Amino acid sequence: MGSGGYNWTQVSRNHWMTSVKRATGFHRNGTNAGSRVCIENSVTGKRGCGAAKW
């Protein structure tokens, strides 16, 4: 999913959750690389991603 002039690569599998806290663990994303979280509502299909963190 491209955004902000960058090409993003998924580094962890998708996780289903129902009103509980979930974590994927930690992933090294290389030198000068950004990370962000993306979610999809399974009922409406609406998707969104958080702001990138460098």
C-alpha cells in the first residue's frame, strides 16, 4: 500500500481482534525506515492506516 511517496511492505501477518488488546511483537524495519499500523473493519470493509513513525 503506497502512501506519502513511500512503498510500504507488510512485515507481520494479519490479526483478528474483538475489542481486546492485541500485539504483533517487534519487527526491525531497517535504517531510516518507517512503520505504521493499518486496520480494516470486517463489517464495513473500511480501511485506514496510522501515521508513520521513523
